[in-house]
Amino acid sequence: MPELPEVETVARGLRGSLLGRTITGATVGWSRTIGRPAMDEFMARVAGRRVILVTRRGKYVLIGLDRGHLVIHLKMSGRLQVTPAGEPPDPYVRVLFDLDDGRQLRFQDTRKFGRVYLVDDPTEVTAGLGPEPLAEDFDLHCFRQLLDRRRGRLKPLLLNQKFLAGLGNIYADEALFAAGLHPLRTVDSLTPDEQMRLYEAIRTILGQAVDSRGTTLDDKGYTDVAGQAGAYQDQIAVYGRAGEPCLRCHSPIERIVIGGRSAHFCPCCQGKRS
DNA sequence: AAAGCACCCTGTACGC
DNA sequence: TGCGTACAGGGTGCTT
């Protein structure tokens, strides 16, 4: 599932192959994939636009055009691939962009949860997002201020994109493990030292995952723009490891459901109480 | 503000 | 072997 590190890897890959290219046309295979404007207007307005910028905000890929911006969320199963001309069609391609060099940018998405927007200003889509956890100016002081305005349990908070942009289920669980914090711990129960550990854990885990070009859990999982898998799955400590021994203390990893979402943790290394 | 849940989808895992 | 069903997952929107 693409989270910040995967989306960052995709954005970097796209930057190399899309910058300066002109989109000669677009074909939509599943109309609901287009968030806005309506499908026909989308196809008409994107044709002839040149790519001048590729960035990321939270889990969104932002493709700046000479007029307007494509804003793309991969959700669970979305993939962006740049393919050579003549590549055989993929059954899960939802949006196809033809490029002026003969290649294609393909948005593939088996689950159809992903969305592609064409807007004048990316913040029309991303306005509600919290800060970027890897931004240089996102320091411990900022993080403490964010925490002070929140209540409730840590796991749902880390998944809340309005709190912090970019964490998903995998890296939220990994960050809580790295910080030694139980996912059901509440924000207001954190000591200053625990706040710092959580801050450091989020930054360290995300940074390492970006360096590893993301997590690919299985052959159907995430890949980068060239179709290559990430490598962070080799460093996963708790996510998807229920019943397996903790890498630190060998206790069996537990899996519980919090707010309708799975949470994986070591009951020994991540005590419920501080 | 937080919590719980249905919804959007489909491949896959599982029970019989 | 083959069928039906539950489930996973991110985000939104609704209700409590």
C-alpha cells in the first residue's frame, strides 16, 4: 500500500521520465477514477499540456502542468508506470496518458479506489493535510505542539492525515514499535521522553523506508515507476508479523483491531503503560 | 474532538 | 475441485 516512502519513490521516478514531456492525450477506462472535472472535460483539458514539475504532498503525487495540476492518490492498489510504446495493455489500467515521446503514463488500479484530479491549484485537494513529517522545519517542538492539540489513541492518530501527512498502516505500526509505544496508548499519557521517541521514530522509519524505495510485501504489491519492487519489507519489524517472534525480545507479535484497522505490536517491547 | 461504522472495490484466503 | 463468504486496505462521510 503506497504510503509516503512509496509515493516519494514514485514521484522521483516520474520526475525523471515526465519532466518536459507533453501529454498528447488521455484515455479513461474507469470514469470514477477521475475525481474532477468530469471525464470528458478531464480528457479535453489534459491534452496538449506539458509537465513542468513533479512533487509529492502526503500520499499524493503532484504533477504540475503548464496549465493546471494533476493530483493523484494511489490509495491501496494504484500504480503509476511509464511504459515504452507498444507495451501490451494491462487489464487494470484506469487512466492512460499518451506522451509526446511515444511512451505512456499508465495509472493502474485493481481496487479502483485511486483518484486522479485535474485542478488549477493542488491545495484544492490537499488543503486538509497535516505537516510533512520529513520536512526540515518539522522539528520536535512542532510535533509537541501538534500532540498538545490532540487526544485519543496513538494508532488512529498516526493514521489521521490531518494530524500528519503520509503515514499509513505499515509505517504507523513500525514507528510505534521503534518508539516502544503501545498503539492503544493515549496522546495525553505520553511523557516528554516518549513524545521525543515517537518523533524520532517517525522520522527515522520514514527516512529509512524512502532510502529503501518503499515496501513491497508481495508480487501484487507496490512497485515504482519502472515496475521495480522496494526493499523495506526486509526491515519490517511488526507489520503483518502476527504470531511471529519479535526481532528484539522474541515474544510473539500481536495483532489487534483499532478503529476498524489492524495494528501489529510486540506486547513486551511496547508496554501498555509508560 | 474522538470513536465507530458503512462505503467504495476486488483478489485472495479460508471453510465446507 | 469448486463454491460461497469474509477480509484487507485509505480515506470520506455520517452518526453517536
